[in-house]
Amino acid sequence: MGLTYFKRYRMEIDLVEQHGQHPVLPQGYLLVPWHPKLLETHGEIKFLSFRDEIDANVFPCFGELAGCQRLMQEISRKEGFLPQTTWLAVHHDGSAPPAPCGTIQGIRDRFGLGAIQNIGITPPHRGRGLGTCLLLQALAGFRQAGLARVYLEVTADNEGAIRLYRRLGFATVKTVFKAVEVAYT
């Protein structure tokens, strides 16, 4: 066993300085607000979004459906869980049953800051602006909760996500390293 370090950025946005934008969903998609009955669906979409990505190495629970389900339960049970920041993106074009394809969750941390826990889009639905829509909807929820600042962490190699966050007004405020124990074969 050995340790591997993953470089991550803490990025923040000042909601007072950034005026809220309204998400414009692509045709055939809708956003569904949090409901406890959707917990397993959020976990499944989290798994489908992250299982083959670098973050499954950084956070091994992302590589297992059961791990994503547990993580979603933990997030929803946190004292600062903010339902108004937690959404599913669903594809519904009328020709097939609605199919969830994106998820985001948010909490108020112990310092009174908003914290985006995870944002994930399943691979077949990427590149359509769904991440932008989920993020804008969550930021509106943080505003509704009266929060002035929101942060997230992103793995430095996730260039697409970093571009999205910067485009919406997030700025890197800190670099951190996440140590992960790995088995050498």
C-alpha cells in the first residue's frame, strides 16, 4: 500500500457580487427538486457520473453504487443540508420514460458558507449545458437560503469542470492535496 496525492482546487463565488442567472435547459430536459424519495436516484446518478472518472480514484465511494448511495444518505442527513440546492436533471423527450441524468447537492457548512457537495452528469448527456443549469439552480437555492458565499472543491485534472466554474464566476482561492491510499500491484 502507498499514498497518492491528488491536487484539488477550492473555488468560491460571492453571491452578492454575482447576479443570479436563470438556467436555460436544453429541449427535452427538466430539473426536479429534492425529495427524500429521490435519494436512491441521486445516488445512482452520482455513481453513473463518476464511476469511470478521476474522482472515483480520489473518492473510492464514487466507484461503487452502494458507496454513492451511502454518500447521498450522509449528505441528506447533515444538519446543514439544503434541499433547495439539491436537484436532479431529467431527460424527457416524450418518446421514452423520463431518465435522470444529472445531480447536484448543497449544504450550509458550520461556518455559514454554502458548499456544493457534488455535481455530476452522466456521460451520454454531457456537453449540453446541464452542468451549468444544475449549478445555476443550486446557486439560486443558496441565495434563497440567505447565503452570500459558496464554495466547492474540484480535482485539478478536471479541466472541463474548472472552465465551467470559472465561467460562472468561481475563483480559485486555495490549492489542497487529497491523500488516497492505493494498493500497488
